[in-house]
Amino acid sequence: MAETPAAPTSPAAASAPPAAAAALKKGSLVRVNRSAYGGSLEAAASDADAPNYLFEGPGEILALKGAYAQLRWRRPVPDVWLRLDQLEPYPAS
């Protein structure tokens, strides 16, 4: 019995973000997923206790670059860059 060859995978497909992150685009409202952020490099480089507004949202995506998004919060705080896999869409009310 002959095996069917596997479909070729392109380098772009291998580095594509997860489907949930792919739905995020400039202008999207998001919040940070606490479990994804918890053990990340970004969390290790920040204060031990992350501010609650990160997890409550909404933050707006200002720019996308690779696997990262620049976020602005509706508070007088600096913009931050976080990985797309740490973000989730802000639920519509």
C-alpha cells in the first residue's frame, strides 16, 4: 500500500499565529489572558503584581508587528507591547 505524501508546509504557515490571535487586528479591543501572561517573559520583566486593568480591559491595539501588538489603555499609563497569544478579544457588552 502506497503512502500518500504529506502536504507541504510553507515556512509562513508554520509561523502563523493561532486562529484566535489571527482575528485580532489594528483597532481591536482586547484584554490580557491571565494564564497566558502569567509565566511569560513579559511578566517576568514587569512588576510582580500586574495591574488589574490589563486583565479587565479594554485595551486597543494600536499597531501589529510580527507576533506582537502595541496596546493603549483608557488610562494615563504608557502603551505596552505584548505577544498576540497573550491577548483575547474584549467581550462585547
